[in-house]
Amino acid sequence: MFKTLLKLTINNSLWIKNHSKTIINPLLSIRTLTFSAEHDELRKTCNRIIEKDVNPFVDEWEARGMFPAHEVFKKFANAGLFGITRDPEYNGQGLDYSFSVAFFEELANINCGGIPTALMVHTDMALPALVNYGSDELKREFLAPSLTGDYVACVGVSEPSGGSDVAALRSNARRDGDDLIINGSKMWITNGAQADWMCMLVNTSHGPVHKNKSLVCVPLKSPGVTVAKKINKIGLRCSDTAEIYFDNVRVPYRNIIGEEGLGFMYQMLQFQDERICASISTTSGMFRAIQETIDYCRQRMTFDQPLINNQYIHFRLAELQSEVECLKSLNYRAVDEMMNGENVTYLASIAKLKAGRLSREVIDSCLQYYGGMGFTEDLLIGRAYRDNRAMSIAGGTDEIMLGIICNLMVSNNNFNKNYHYHPKNNNIMDRNNLHEQMIQYGHHANKHEFDRLKNPLKSTFIHGPSSIRQSNYGGHPLEQMEKTRLAREEYRDLQILRSVQGIQAPLRQLSERKAASNVGRLPFLRSSNLMSDVLMGHDELIMPENIFDQPNEYCEVNLPPHMVMERKLNIL
């Protein structure tokens, strides 16, 4: 039975249906990520393109400082390597994420870091939000041609004034009738000099910084768009990186992805795709660097024997290989959980951090064993030394990753358990109906609110703490974010009330204050930090019976009417 189950994947909906009542924790179930002959064929296809249409020209493109993105992208797209997990209706392949993993790993066979970076920016950094939340019209206009290689996409978040502090960006879009008028600038835009459109994060209102941003599809051939300059980098040289200015650029209002004001959260989710695919490709590149170093040390003779015979060298390479194998396992675990519908912010952040730091260590150590030749432009190890340095900067610096990891660790009392399940609700199929969920939690929303919650998404709840993402490999219940926000705000009100009135009794005693009408029964958060709760995507939001003495027990608290907050779709 176990061997049979081992071959099943998350796409096997019949198996999920038949076994949903017995699964308590998907993390303890079978491994989802498995490779088959089909994955091998994808790898071979990818490598044929790399060997024929990419690697022979890499040196020329590196010297030029740019590769022909439209031409190269078209080669990969024609082979079905773009949109691997995307809907076939928009020229995708409709496969699960394991095929994307195989694709990312093979990109490390390209003899530079710039082209893999450009490819992944296009497929898994600029497109996820559009895939998950974009309207059908937007998908047909921007997604479909991007998956055929006719369009080159880029993502615009960082600005000249800063990159890591996403909430502080200054670019803005003002509504004018049925249009948006965009002003501002974006910095460090990969594919920026050649891109046809940008997934751009801009301020669309003057509200709180986490609620006033939207993602907008901006055609870069629009009047008012100026590619100011192509930035000269010390690495990733053939990948064009540009600074782009927007001066009264007019785009249709319908180009907003999903709902206005949710752009910050959409981008936070989009970052997880970026960090996982970057870690996977970087890990594969480290394996390649170690193997090529072994081959070189076998051929290089010193003191009448191959260099590899030096015990220090082959021990050091063994140490590095062990570290990279561990990172590979972490990547696969993150993919497993993502394919099971889990939120992977924690694991993606660790993988990104470890990949950036370990790649510097691996490449530096390998270069050392090449001696003087490693310090030249003649060998790939020197190029890898330059290119890999960006891994700890782009897509979230090491310091930002550490902040996210610490935040999730400190804010979750049950952190070591990672995932906590409500013992009364283990059935996937019983939890697929949003309205039943709202009734269960006493969240009696009016029809307008219900429609606003449901319309942006066409997904079902996945068992366990749900991922706040939607794709072919998992659900993304935005509704859970709303319940998270409401619970957090009401919990804060309770804390304020306790502070003002000097109440030190368990929260349960507050239920004695309830009125007979309009009483809501809401689950409560276990974390002390709102952002981490939203990013963790808890499905069962519960508060212990006594938050001081009994952290592992469950309790639902009745809220008096004056504490029921205005319910509108604000995530943070």
C-alpha cells in the first residue's frame, strides 16, 4: 500500500477525495515531489535548447552586456517550457510544480547566471500574481503572449529611493475616469531594457502603506515610459537591468491585478515563488561547480600527482557537497508543502538565505582550487564567482530573510510544532464551502461582503493551515486572510479592554459581557504579529482557553456587539 501511495501526486483528486477523512496532517503524509520519465524528457528538452541555442553564444552576449530575450524566450516557449504549471487556456501546460523544479534545476547548465535569472523573472516572478488573481481579460492580453514567448515580462518593485522597504515605495497611480495615470520610477528591473510589459507595484490611494498599493500591468511601449539607462553590473552581465521612469503614463483601470489595495499582499506572495525557484536553480549550480572542480582537480597535476589526491581538497569538496545536499532537501521540502497547499514563507526564506550564503562559500572554495586560472575570464568558475554574489541581494537581501525568519519564530508560541490543527475539523471536503465556513465561525457577512470575498478567487480550501496562494498545485483562500484580520483586530480590542479595566482573568471570562444579539463567534490568532499570521496563512485560527497557562487548549470567545469591527476587505 505504501509503495502505491508513494507514486501518487497532489493532482490525483480521486485519491484525495477517498482519503480526505483520514488525513490529519499533510506534512506527515506521503511525499508529493517525485520525478518520473516525463520529468527526464523535460530535462532533456531543456538541455537540448541550452546546448544548441544558448551556450554557444553566451560569451558573445556577456561581452555585449545583453542577450536577445525575445529570441531566446521563444525557443524555450516553443518547447513548452514556459507556463509549465499554468492553465492550458492561456497557453500553459497544466502540469504540477515538480516539472517546474526540473526546469529550474536544468537552467543551471547555462554557462552564465544572467539568462537563468531573466528566464525565472519572466516565468515565476512577474507572472504569479497575474495567474492567481488577474481577470480573464488581463490574462489573455498579458499572460497568454508571455507564455508563448511573444512578450517579455518584468516586475517593478524596487525604486531609486530603496528596495527592501517595499511599503515605502513612492510610485503612484491616480484614477482618471476609466484610466490610471502613473508617475514614478523603478530601479534594478531585470529584463527592463527589452520587456514588453511590467507587473508594477504602485500606490493607488493615500491610505495605510500596507493597504494602499496595487499591482498593475503596464505596457512598456506606452507614451511616457522611458528606459533611462541600462545598469552596468559586476555580474549577471548578459541580463539587462534597467532604471525606468513613468511620466503621466495612462493605462486602463482594468489593468489592476485582482482588487485595488491588495497589491502589497499579492507581491509578498509573489516573492515566495521567486525565492523558491531562485534557491532551486542556485543549488543546482552549486552541484555543477563542485563537479567541474572535481574534474579539473583530477586533470591538474601538482607534485607528480593529481590535485584531487590532496586530502584537504577532497575532504573540503565532500563538506561542500554535504551542505548542498542539505539545501536541496530543504528546497524539496518547501516544494512538497507548496504542492500540498501549505504556506511556505518560512521555508522559502530559509532556502533563499542559505542558497545565497552557501553559494558564496561553495564558489569561492572551488575557485581557490583552480589557482590563478580561477581568477581569469577564461573559466566559468570566475563568471560564477561574479554572478552568484547577487543571490544574497536580489529578491530579498540576507538581512530581510533573517528578519522574516526571526519574526515567524518569535511570534508563534507553537513554532516547533509549526502547524497546529483543530481536532474537530479534519475533512477537506467539508471545508470547501465559504458560506459554511462563515456560518461555522459566526461570521455572518452580508451578500456584498460575501461576493467581494469570493469573487477574486476560484479555489477551494486545502486541508491544514492554508497557503495564501493560488496555483495549479494548491489553493489560496483569500477569505482566510479576512478572518485573520478580523480576529486580530478583535483580539487587539480585547487586549485594550483588559488593560483599561485591569482585567487579568482568562479571555473566556470576557464572554460574560456578551449581549443577546449580534454576537460573533470568531477563532483567534496564536501569534503576536499580524504580518506573520497573514503570511503563515493559518486555516484554524484559535486562541487557548487561558493564553497564560494553557497554550495547547482550544477556546472560542464570544464577542460583545460593540467589539464587532466594521467588516471590509482590508487584509492588514
